[in-house]
Amino acid sequence: MTHTSRQVIGQCACGKVRLEVDVPVFWAWHDHSEATRRAQGCAYATYVGVWKSKLRIAKGATHIATYEDKKRKTVRSFCAACGTPLMYERGHSPRMINLPRALFAGRVGREPRYHIAAEASPEWAYAQEPLVPLKGYPGVMWDRRKKKPKDEGLEDFLTRFP
Ligand SMILES: [Zn+2]
């Protein structure tokens, strides 16, 4: 046998679905788009992109439900039992499939160094601001910097002086 690829297993929260991919994956990226933010329920999602031929449903295919967004030409799959997002297919790259990086506990052979739709990142996304422990709440950290006074635009200024 000349084929010597290594495989890693990813799984959903409840463990009913397991995905197996050959590594290294093709690439890894952060998606800040609004559609992904809503679908994944987080500020941004980190995906690994793999050729479809490198992915196998190792367990639980019957538990996989899909949602097709015809307008955006995307298909998102998730575990029907626990809701974990599993696969994200984009119409413009039909031979590639994207899997949430978080499904995999181990290494996948690529660091996520690319960002898509970075300009769509919401203002509430955590951007590595310095954190300190919150007194009296073990395990809670917070950003205690004072908020900057809101910038006043010229139009706001002028409306106060009719
Ligand atoms: Zn599940």
C-alpha cells in the first residue's frame, strides 16, 4: 500500500455523528460573515476546508440534517439530535467542504491564518482585549477598561445649535 495519509476523527456534542478526514486538511480559516454568525451562534466560526473525497461519515449519517440556503447557494448540515453544526458547503467550490475546527480535538495539520468577511465582524466580538479576574466570581474574567466617550459627529454638534 503506497497511500499513507493520517486520519483524524471529529464528533458532535452528543457523539451520535463522527466525521473522519485525511490530514493535513487543505486549509483553515475564520469566517466572520453574518450568515455563519447566525448559523453557528457565535461571533465568528473557524473552519477547516477539505476536499470532499477526503471526508467520510464514520458514524451517524442518519442523524445528519441539512439546511439549504438557495439564495446564497450554501448547504449547512448539523446533528439533528444535538444541533452541532457539522458541514458547510459553498456553491462556488463544489469539490470542497468546510467543517467546524472545533469538532476535532486533535491537530489537523493547518493553522487558521485566513479570515473571510473580516469587515463584517460585530462590534461585540472579543478582540483579545486585556482581561482581569472579576472579584467574587471565580472563573469569570472581564474587560475593565473605561469606555471611551462616544465620538460626536459634526451633524450631532450642529443640531444642538439651531
Ligand atoms: Zn449530536
